[in-house]
Amino acid sequence: MQRIVLSASRRTDIPAFYMPWFMTRIKRGDFQVINPYNQKRTRIAARPDQVHTIVFWSKNFGPFLNEGYAEELVRMGYRLFFNFTINAPHAVLEPGVPALSERLDQLTRLVARFGATCIQWRFDPICYFKNRAGVMENNLARFPEIAEKVAALGIKVCITSFVDIYAKVDKRSATAGITFVDPPTSQKIERIEAMAGVLKKRDMVLMLCCEKELMAKLPARLSVRSAACIPNDRLAALYGPDISLRRDGGQRTAAGCGCRTAKDVGDYPRHPCGHKCLFCYANPGPVPSDPRIDE
């Protein structure tokens, strides 16, 4: 029997803000998920014998590590995998994330406990923007420094993409005095080539998330690959083959998303994200005082 992958979560940062809620549902053995488009409620079974892997996404694994959730989940019989987004610090773009040194320390702790093969580094998204003075900036200055420290821990994958400028992102950024810019393809290729070069020196591979058109225009010599943030083939190699390798049709497959099938247990309205990242497509806002709340 094939088991499922739980994604926790593309829609919010559960490890940073909602682990008490998550653990309440895990101990009940299921999640009640609301489809963000049609509001349909679905029950997702979540006992250890039903779940192949839990894939956690976060910019701050501090609460997850400090409160002992990792150890508790392992004791319960769950296998874990991690997408850790570590971008260069920028007080306007990502006002709610911890200091870079703290995030790198969290990564070191994750590697020490679970091994580098269970972790993907996401430097995402790449942002070009004009500040209040009209000067063009980006968030890439410390990419080589971060890559050096991540590579030293044995992590082999870096996933990235360019910022998607949704209408609500445009509105939010205008309030902050920033205008996001979608650079020309030639500039994107130049940037990806530079990043791939930095990683190659450190025996790492660059992967692009939902950048199908850009992938088609990259020189073959770069060896840049399409990303799968939910990589079920890799999970099967780590934890056993009783898992589906189908593409996840609910994701942005037309844009090049390579994720395999999974069940996401986050919720946009019930789980606002406290990081308040300027470029985020999710729902930034205050975290409820009792993060165990559910439907």
C-alpha cells in the first residue's frame, strides 16, 4: 500500500508558528483541510502507518527544534524531510525572520540530527526591485557567503526562482516604498549562470522552481535542473518505495513545477504567516494567540 506525503506547508510557516496546532492534529490522526478555491473540506489521514514522510517548509526552524517537536515526531514513527529557505537578510523584504547567523545555526542542528540528505536549501525568491529613491537593488549580495556555509554542512541542492509579482504583492510593496521588477531574460540567464558557478565550486547543484520558460533558454553547459520541492523519488530512496511518484497536478505544472503528489495541511486564512515577507503570495498577518486553533 502506498502511503502519502504530508506537506507542512506551502501556505504558511508551520514549524515557526503552528507546531502546537500541528501536533494536536497529528495526535488525533488526521487533518481537516479546506480547499482555498472551492472551500471544500477534506479529511487527510495522518497516522504513522499512513504517512510516508512529512515535508516541513520553514524560514525559522527554531521553535520546531527548541520545543522538542522533531524528537517527538520521530518517537511517534514519522520520517521527516526539510525545505529550509535561507535568503540574504533584508529588513524590508523579510522583516520577521531571525538573523542569518541564527538560521544557519538552526540548519547546522538539523543536519546534525537528520543528515544533509534530508534537507534542501531554498534561496527563494530572487528579487530585483527599486527602492524609494528609484535605485535598483537585489537580494543576492550574500548568496556566496550563505552557499559556502550550507555546502560545508554537506547539503547538495539549492532551489531558487525569480519573484512572481502578483497584484497583492505589488500593492504591499508600494506601501513599503519598493517596486519589484521582472528583469529581462538575458539578465536572468546571467544571474543564474553566476549562481550556478558559485555552487559548482562547492559541489552543489542549482535547481529552478517553476521557471520552465527560463530553463528552456539556459545554456546546457550550466547543468541547472528543474526543481521538485516535494521530491518523492528522493524520499523513496531515503525511507522506502511505498510512495507515489506521480506529478502533483494541483501545483503549477505548466510553469515547470516538478513536485510529486502530496497533501498540504496548511490553510491561508486560518494560518497567517508572521514573517510578513513583502513578496509572499500567502496571507501575512498576526499569528493567533492560541496556535492550537483549528476549524
